[in-house]
Amino acid sequence: MALFESRKGAGRAWDELSEIDRLVLLEAVRQRRKYAARKSKIYSELYGMRTNK
């Protein structure tokens, strides 16, 4: 029960952010995802090279 009760207030923090803070947060998430995709691509290429030897 406590787990569900704590989830109810999850949107409040986002609502309290200013527009600039939201944009900064969203940009940080975009950059993190872009970096993760690039890293995943590199690992996939390396793994592919190892299996093709």
C-alpha cells in the first residue's frame, strides 16, 4: 500500500520545475540516450568483429 501511495505524488516534482529546468532536464536525458545508443553501437560492432574472425 505504501508503495502505491508514494507514486501518487510523483508528478508534483515535474510540475514544480520551471520551464528552463524542464528543458535542461530533457536535454540531459536526450544526451544520455544518445551516448548510450552510440556506446551500444560500438559494442555491437566490436562484438560482430570478434565473431567474424
